[in-house]
Amino acid sequence: MANLLWLQGGACSGNTMSFLNAEEPSACDLVTDFGINVLWHPSLGLELGDNLKKLLNALTSGQMPLDIFVFEGTVVNAPNGTGEWNRFAGRAMRDWVSDLCKVANFVVAVGDCATWGGIPATAPNPSESQGLQFLKRDQGGFLGKDYKSKAGLPVINIPGCPAHPDWITQIVVAVATGRAGDLTLDEFQRPKTFFTSFTQTGCTRNMHFAYKVSATEFGQRKGCLFYDLGCRGPMTHSPCNRVLWNRQSSKTRAGMPCMGCTEPEFPFFDLAPGTVFKTQTVMGVPKDMPSGVDKTGYIKLTAAAKAASPRWAEEDIFVV
Amino acid sequence: MSAAVQTLDISPVGRVEGDLDVRVDIQNGVVVNAWTQAELFRGFEVILRDKDPQAGLVVTPRACGICGASHLTCAAWALDTAWKAEVPRNAILARNLGQIVESLQSLPRHHYGLFMIDYTHKNYSHSKYYEEAVKRWSPFTGTNYELGVTISGRPVEIYALLGGQWPHSSYMVPGGVMCAPTLTDVTRAWSILEHFRRNWMEPVWLGCSFERYEQIQSYDDFMAWLDERPEHANSDLGMFWRMSLDVGVDKYGQGHGKYVSWGYLPHEDKYNRPTIEGRNSAVLMKSGVYDGASDTHKLMDQVYTREDLRHAWYDEPGGMHPFERVTKPVGKNPVDYDNKYSWSVAVRHDQNGRLEAGPLARQLIAGGTHGESWQHFDPLVLDMYKKLGGASVMLRHFARMHEGVKLYRQAEHALREFRLNDPWYVKPTEKDGKGWGATEAIRGALCHWIEVQGGKIKNYQIIAPTTWNVGPRSDGGELGPIEQALIGTPIADMNDPVEVGHVCRSYDSCLVCTVHAHDANTGEELARFRTA
Ligand code: SF4
Ligand code: SF4
């Protein structure tokens, strides 16, 4: 029986909503099949009239063990490092987080806000938000870069805006069933099993990418979204086209450029004018290259790909 | 001898999103005064300033992960009106469909996950329905809880077919949508809808076919339906209704008796050149303001919107229209009930004062004969409202669930009307200007105001349904809608104020709520509870 506590800081509940879409296992299965004891969750559970503060105090004092602490949303530090702009149960949320992380066996940051700061930390970051152990690409964040939970692991980062439900339930089940030893984390503390391949891996527009055939406008069934519409699929570590969303699709399959939401820089370029859904180029060449490709290689590849492009590449292959 | 007033501070109230604290004064076991207090500020409007005009499409769905599609709808329509974009009919249908399936998702999720579980509370162990309630609605393990929460993920699979994922896609853009569904997407969407209807809506929620349910036009029809067959009485709707009466949630949670809706679901052939002024006569579900006291309906216009900041933590003059706002949070935010005590502003109508937003508001407005002849009309909830003597926790929740069949029909309409070979997007020209986009999220009136100047956002303002409902007192001291609705709530057990949770959750406010208990005379804190 693993005790799990889930709290939200500067959050939109998107990760909770995503989590509720999980099917194998479902959110209910976590409780009924895996014996996870959800002590409290902001939008689930009963315990009416319960004294939450008492429960939290029992956890922070070590009276009750905290196996898994899941945090969704940013750590809000405003104003001036006090955290008073996000109070919870009569106290700054950041103070609860700090105390709970001291006693938790595992700490799981779910979604971009909890991992890197996400949208609330976008300039000018009015809420002085941080991720648990990162702020954008910089390690440290709220807990500091040396932080380790009681089981000896740093914060397990499950990024994404929101995180995919399978990424969440799989990690929670892995931890709750004693498989944390099989988790390997990358330099951003993301489980490698999910975050080594790219969004582009499995994208149905991949053949168009290869032949440099562009979707020049939205609402087109053909073409890659990289060349004109700002898709970050080749530079983003995510399994969105392997582990489909809502069992059905992915952004790029549906025609929406990947915004790179599993990477610490999301939202890229801080949403400056001219950067949203438009590929940033220098003299016709994309500023951000597919991971591992350099500019000269790209230019050569492009020329070859264009020359080799088959006729079907310009046709509507996903026909009505 | 007058009984001492006791104050109950509930923090957080729970099972809603964000953080809401509620303070109630209690006398003779009844709430006599109340304050609602939003306790989280992320500053999305501040973040959006000086950004790309399209930044709202990325940022605002993240204002609320529960109704992100509704935010996206507003963001897209706001830019459409600012840029004077053309929106093809396929795109209007695809936007509507996205929003509808998000709402369909929310029905079982809110019903089981947030609302019905309170009926398993030990307070109601005396009820003759209690045993059955525990069996059906216990969190995680209840038979219908598990079914309902799990199946709630299905409608948004359709959202994923359109936008790649739910929550948080940005597939609606000025000029249309990013997707171009194929025949297989449409047939797949149909089968998902059918699955949702055949496995939950008809057998579990209604206990009858849609066709039978759609015959209900009045309170009397409804009561006759309830008695007609055991399947009706024993459905989750039948049980909800009967147990609600038995435990008395039909007796409190009344509120102001004045309601607002922006209207929603633009008609696919009537809003292709969207303007702020043209919206009222282009939406299927009509907009309006309903005043229960005088039983009058009027159309709603965004120009009447005002934001009072007297009791909200902002350093700006109050009484402004959102286009005039600058969003300047105070440096320090101590709770001071005589002055500022919430991040939520007090929204009001220039002529009608405080208004309640939400599904009940929508249904009361749907019963009005104002608006265009082709617009949606449904007299049921208005009739119930009059016959039952006004609003209550029960009626508010009923109104929310009643919408399901109607929304489902609109989803069918969108799927039927898509012309797969016609355009989904017409590239607009970016320009400066002012725009407004509105809709009805499942939990009520939502809108965005944008001003683009010099190719970037000069001002972006959002008023969410929760802003209307959880707002603090207005400049003139009028209570916020939930504050008002809490008055008169009986509290059976000061140590366990489940009734306060019922009232808050009947609004489905998008905030996590908390209650703190005080003795008002001594100011001493008695206890602090969450009602989740
Ligand atoms: S659309 Fe994006 S993810 Fe797909 S192939 Fe093109 S660049 Fe890659
Ligand atoms: S496709 Fe890109 S933006 Fe979309 S969820 Fe995956 S990583 Fe995030």
C-alpha cells in the first residue's frame, strides 16, 4: 500500500484532467488494482470535513509515511519570495512543498509547470514561478540541484503541457510496485523510456519531411509542418507519435505543429511577436535544425531531397 | 436570546481547480454571511502583454485545463474579430465540435468525480437511498463512479482527432482550424459518440432513450417520466433527483436570481465574417440576461461588462470595462474582509448588477422567447425554476446534466454537416484592432478581450465563469453569486460542513475550495476544513 499525495501549485489542472483520461491503468485502477492509497488530491477523493492541515502535518512530521508526492503546477514565490500569492490551507504552498519534499520517498513533478516552470514562468514571470528542480534549462529550481528524495532520487520529471496520462500512470505504478530501480533519467531528469526518441518518430508527415514538402498553410492534409509552420517535432524529445494521445492521434498527425512542450524552453522564444506558428529562418534556412543535423548537411540534404521528391509527395495522400 | 454567530473558514473547499477559500458566519445552524476568496494568482494577462498576437491560442487554454477548448474558442474568435478574418463553415463546425466534446467529457467527470460522491457522506446515512448511493457513487470503487469517470475520457478522443490531443491543443486559429479531417476521422468520431451514448448516457444516466428524454418539456412531464418506469427512477438521474429531495438539497443554494449567458455555438453559415456586434444573432444557443424576480429576458451585450476591484487584490480604479483594464496586482495580499480579500474581481452588468453564470443560467435563458426564431429554445428548466420556487443546489446540478442530450445532438449535427472537400482555413491578414471572443464553457460564461497594437498584444483580458461566480463583494457591498447562494445554507455538523461544499460544487467553480471555522464574536478559529 503506497501512500500518494497530489498537490497543485500554480496549475491549471490540465495534468489532472489528462491523468483522468488514462485507461491502462485508469485512475481508478491505481487504487483498486495497485493498492495506491490516494491520501488527498485537489479534485478527487471524499473525506469531507477532514482536517487537511492535520493530514499534512502528520505527513511532514513523519507520523504518516509519504511514499509518493506528486506535484502539479509551479512553485509560486511571489511576492518577493514569500509565496503568499499561492496560499493553501492557510499557508504559502511553497512552504508545504518544501516540508513535504523532505519526507517523501519519491517526488514526481507532473507537467511543464512543475518540471521547468512552463507557461506561468514565461517572461515576465509575474508569479515568480519555478519548477521543482529546474527553471527552464537551469538545474536547481525550487529545491536546489542537490536535492534527493528519501529514496535517493532527484525529482522525477514528467514534462509535457500536459503530461500524457500513460507517462504519469506508468511511472506512478513503476514506483509503487518497487520498480523505481528500472527508471533511468536523462540530463533533465526525464524517464529515458519516454523521452529519448523525438516527436517526429512515428509522425505520419515524416515522408513529407524527408522530401521537403511543406504544409504552407493550416488545414492541409499533406506536407510537413517543419518548414513553414514552426513544428518542433525533429528537435523535441517526446513519444507523442508512438504513444498516441487519447488513444487516437497526435498534434502533428492532426495538423498542428509540435510546440516542443516536453523541452524546458516551452513556450519557445517566450512567445515574442512573430514566433508563434511560424518557422524562424535565417536566409531561408530554419534557425533551429533537427537534432544532430548541421546547417551544411541540412542544405545538401534539402537539395537532394527536393530533386528526389516523388510526385505523390505533392498530392493529397490522406484523401477524404 | 440571539444565538452566537460562529464563523467557519473552509480552506480549501476542494474538487474544483485553483484555490478557493470560503468563510461563513453561522447562526442557529444556518449560514448568515459568507465570503469567497480566490487564493492563486498566475498573471496570465500580464504574461500576454507585448506578446505575439496569437500567443493567446497557446497561453489561454492553459488558464484552465478543465475548459481549455472553451478558452481556445474565445482566443480564436477574439483574434478573428480583431483581424476581420473569414472563417469557413467547416471550421465553425470543427470549433463547435471540439468545444462540445470537452463539455460532454465534463458531464460524467463532474457528476461522479466531484458532485455525487458527496451523497455518500455519512451525513446522509439516515436517507433511504444511502446504501444504494454508497454502492454507486463511492469514490474510485463505486460501480457507477468507476464507469462514469473512465468513460468520461471518451468524448475528448474526438477532440484528439481534430486537434491531436486533449487537453491543451491549439488547433483553432484565426481563419479557421489547423486540421482537415478525413472520412475515417468522421466515422471514428461517430462511433465514439455512439459508444458514449450506448454505454453511459442512455443506460446509466437516463435509463431511457434520447428520444424519450427529449419529450420532456415541463416539470410535470419530468415527474411523469420519473414515475413511468423503474428504469427511469433507478437511473442515475432518477436517483439523483429522488435522493436530492430526500436529503434536502432542493432547499438551499438559491443565490441572486439574476443570470447571464454569452450564448454559444455560432451557426456555421451565419458567423463567417465575425464581428463583435454580429455575434448575438449568429449563435445557436442564445445569449441573455434573465431576471428571476421580474421574469424577464434580455440579450446580453459585452459593452455592459464591468469589473469592480474594491475587494480584489489589484491596484487599479474599479468599475472599468475589460478593454480599460491594465491588471496590476497588489504587492502584498493580506486577507482583509473589509477591504481586499480575493484575486477574483467582482464582475457585474452595468445595468443589472451581479449575475450568476453557469449551466443553470444557460437553461433559464434557453427558456426565453427573446432572440431569433431559429435559435435554440428549451422551456424545461425555466418551468422547473418557477414551479420549484427558484434555484437550489439540486436545480443547478440538474441544469448542468440536462444539457448533455442537447450537446450530443449538436455534435451529431457537426459531424453530419462537415463538407470534407471544402476549406477548413482561410489565411487572414494580420492587423491591429480590438477583438472579443466569447462562449459558454460547461461551467458558464467565458470571454476574452484582446487589443492588438503595433503587431503585438497591448491588452488581453479574460473573464471566466468562475470570475462571475466566486467574485468578492462589489463596490456597493453586494455579495458575489456564491457568497449570496451560501446564505441560508443549513449546517448539520459544524465539524463537517458538507452543505457548503454542495453549494460551491453546484456552481462547479474552477477553484479548489477550503473552509475555515471561526467564532465571529471572539474571532477565535474553531477549525479548518476542506470540503473535498
Ligand atoms: S510535422 Fe513535425 S513531427 Fe511531423 S514530420 Fe514534420 S517536423 Fe516532424
Ligand atoms: S506534440 Fe509536441 S507540443 Fe504536442 S504534446 Fe507532444 S511534445 Fe508537446
